[in-house]
Amino acid sequence: MFEYFSKYWFDFVWVMTLKEIKARYKRVFLGFLWAILNPILQMIVIGFLFQFFIPMEIDNYFYFLFAGLLPWNFFSYTFSKCTPLMLNERALIQKAKFPREALVLSIVFSNLFHLIISLLLFVILVIFVGYLSIYKIIILFLTISWLVFFTIGISLLLSTLYVRYRDIKFIVQAVVPLWFYATPIIYTRSLLPASIASALRFNPMTGIVELFQFIFVSNNLIFSLDAIIPGILISFIITIVGIHLFKRDNEYFDDWL
Amino acid sequence: MNKNIKKVTRKFNNPLAIEVKNVTKTYVLRHQKPTLIENILYRPKKEIHTALNNITFNVHEGDRLGIVGSNGSGKTTLLKLIAGITKQQKGSIKVNGRVVSLIDLSAGFHPDLTGEENIFLNGLVIGMTKREISEKKQAIIEFADIGKFIDAPLYTYSSGMKLRLGFSIAVHSDPEILLIDEGFAVGDENFREKAHNKLVGFKKQGITIVMVSHWLWELERSCDHFMWLRSGRVVSKGNIKVLKKYQQYFNHP
């Protein structure tokens, strides 16, 4: 009845995304301010903690840390929230036929909206350090596209699997902290033994986080493709599998809810 | 005279609204929540339940089909398949025109959003475009009769108000095929009256209706074609005689 990428499809995704953003702050005093306050508070707390208690041999550690946390938080919040999504939205799914991928996309895009607010705040801070340039903004745009693409893929995959296998939620809960430490957010790969550093290349988040760190805390103009090529490859595979499973199963979701 | 004949022949050659061909719908029976670990460790045996077994029928435009059958005969599954909420394992279903189902009318609202925001959300879910919703918003609000609550979040609504809002959105979406599950109009007397009038209006407009009910008098009043389902198979279909047979079967099985 509906086509992918038709006007109705875009309207649907748009309205669902607005709903997601609005509903989040609707009943909260100061409403929208929280969208800005949250990342600022996080910046302060993390900056403090790591600056004074766990010193690392990394320049501008606060900036370094925040550059990695931004994409990681977006990524982990989104796919954790999307995993039980179809079950949480069963009332809608059992009501009518509509493009169900919009459920996942609305979560991704509403979190992207929050990521962009945090990024804008961060950019204001980074200007004082003076690393940004048009060149890096272009790379930032490409990196965010990769991040969003991968996040959509893994969210589709996990939300589809969860409809059939309810222990996926526990697996995800267990994997998130492990994945965090397997991504060079609080450390750099150069501090690790070569074999482990090399193995981490196959985690797509490594490439994404390192690109963010390159954009915001490095004064180089050249970045290494070391973690980027395997990362793009693997995120591509995961996303293709996610889209395929979702397309195959989404018409039967109701049977399992 | 000539004109009249034309009209009559047209009625008999009405195009198909719903074409159901050899449809089989099965469900995997599960006694526990399925898990991935279990699936990897040992393949659990699958118990298959056949809800609909090789069903074939047509509904022409303007037909009003009433479906009877005891609990578990597959009536609701059939409505879900026509509505596109789920999909058959075998066979094909072709639907021409916008389907709107009056199933679970008060479901699918977001409790934190206002009535107006929910109209947009729900309208899109049942297949209206943004423009259509904008155009019909006022009519929807008036018919639902929720007054100043329209700017209040949905969690402040009574269940009757949610039901009225859901019904109002559904009937204002210009359905071409209307699916009605049993007990859809469970509001107060006033609302039931309004809902009934709306359905009579649809009947006059010649909208295709598929209706499921245990109330035979309700079906008799609203429908002109009937189908009897038992354990996922069609026992008989046709005119009002089907209802009589069904009644007899129940009195002297």
C-alpha cells in the first residue's frame, strides 16, 4: 500500500521523529533545556573524573574523551532503545499496516537530533582550542553519515531478532559495557599491545570514534585508514543483514507479539 | 428503462474489492518465550497451529460480508490478513482501496502527546496523508466530541474519550473497505447511536464492509453476504441462508 521513500513515507518518518522528540520532554519542567543540559553535565563530570583521578598520557584528555563519547552515546542509546521496540509498540503494529521501519528510524533520528545539539555545544568549546576547519567539518559530516547508517543497520537487526528471541535483550545488556571498553574512547589504541590494537580495527566503532577524535583533538590533517576500511566493511555487512532480516520478517511481527 | 438495466448489470459486475485465494495462515505454538540460546543449543520442536486453511473467497465493491464462526475459527486472523497487519504463509490476498479496520480503536495513542498531536500520529498510522489530516482535523475533533480536551495530553482522557477519538479518526479517513471486529462500539448510548448512524451512512455510500460478530441479528441487519468459518475452513458462504444454517447447527449440532 505504501512505497519506500514516497512522500507518505517521509511524512510518516518525520511525524514519528517529532513525536519521539516531543514526547521525551513533554512532561518535564524546563523541557527542552534538558536536551542541552544533559551533555554539559556529562562533560563536566567526565572531564573532572578523568582529569584528576585517572591521568592518561593523552593531550587535551577532556576533549579527547568527549569526542569519543558523543558518537558512542548516540550509538549505544539508540540500539539499546530499539532492541525491544517492536514489543513496546505492539499496540501500533496490531492496529494497522504502516511502514514499520519508521519506528526504528524515528528513534535513530531523534537521537541524532540530540547528538547534533551536543556537537554544536562541543564545537563552541573546540573553537578555543582551534582545531576545526572546513575540511574537518566535511569529514565530520561523512563520519556522522557512516555512524547513522551503521546505527540504523544494527537497530533493525536487533529489533527484528528480539521479536523472535527474547533473550536478545539480556545479550545486548551484557554486550554494551564490553563493547564500550573494546572501543578506544577512554584510551588510544597506541597504548595497547599491537595484536589487540590490530584486532580492534574490526569493531566499526573504532574507526568512527577515531575519526571523531581526529576531527576534534588532532591538529594533523591526515588520518589513518587503518581502522576505517575494515570498519566500513563490517558495518556494511551488518547493515545489509539487518535490512534483509527486517524486510523478511516485519510483515510477520504480529504473529510473535 | 435502459439506464436502469445498465445500473443493474453494473451491480453484478462490480470490480473486486478483496480477492482471497488459497490462503493458509499458520502460527508457531510456543509454550514459553522463545530464546536464541535455546535455539542454538538444541532445536526446539515446532508445533504448528493452522489458523486458516486454504481459504478462497471474493468480495466485490459495495458488498457487505458478515463472517460467523465460534471462537478460534479464524475470523479475527482473517481480518488481520485483509488489514495487512500480518501476512499469510501461502496463497495471495489482493485488496483494492484503502482499508481501515475498526479493531482496538483506543489503542496506539501516545499518552504524553495532546489529542491534536495524536490525531496526526494515528491518522498517518492508518494511512492518511498529512494534508488529508489537516483538512479533516476540525471534523474529527467535532465528531469525537472531546471539547477542550483536544489540547490536553492523552493520559488525561477517559477510556470513552479515547475510543471516540479513535473511531472518529478511522471513519474520517475515507475508507473504501471497512473491517469491523466484534464489539467495536462499546461506548455509552449516545456514542453507540452515533457510530451506528455513521455505519448506516457508509452502507448508503456503498462502501465495502467485512464484519465479524457473534450477534447474528447485528450481522443480519448490516450485511448482505455471509460466510461461516469453522476451524480455519469455510463451511459455507452465500446469502442469508448461511446464517440460518449456522443457527441450526448451533441449536442441534
